[in-house]
Amino acid sequence: MRELNVQEVSEVSGAGFFSDLGKSIGAAIGGIIDQGTAAGGLKTDATSAASKLGFGIGSLLEVDIVSAINNIGGGIVDIVQFGIDAINQISAKKA
């Protein structure tokens, strides 16, 4: 019998379950937000930002601290950028 490598151990242990679940939930929430903003005439991408944030939260539950910090931080930055883009679109429509 041979010893499993790191990738095989991760696959067998179910590693990534919470991060994948968080990413899926974030994508669903982001999709709903995108539909709402589209109804208001805005073109946005909340799905990517929410997916990244959800993945980071899931990584935190898996005690993958580095991935959690990177993805939560990146998700927050993307959400702020999403807000700035939406405000710019609204301002452009008023002008």
C-alpha cells in the first residue's frame, strides 16, 4: 500500500467543502443583487465579489487562515469597488 500525496489527502478528507459552499452561497446572493441593480438600469458584478467573500468565510471555517484573509479582504475590496461603480453609473445618468 502506498502513501497518499497532499492532493489525494485533501480530496479524500473533503477539504474545500465549506469554502465551496460559501462560494456558492455568495454567488447566489451576488446574482440576486445583480438582478436588482439591472432592474434599476445599472450594470454591476456583485456575483464575483460575493463569491470571493463567501469563499473566504468558508476557508475560515476550514482553518485555512491565509486563504481566508486573502479572499475576505479581496471580497471586501471588490464590494467597495462595486459600490463606487454603482454610484458612478447613477451620477452619470443624472448628468
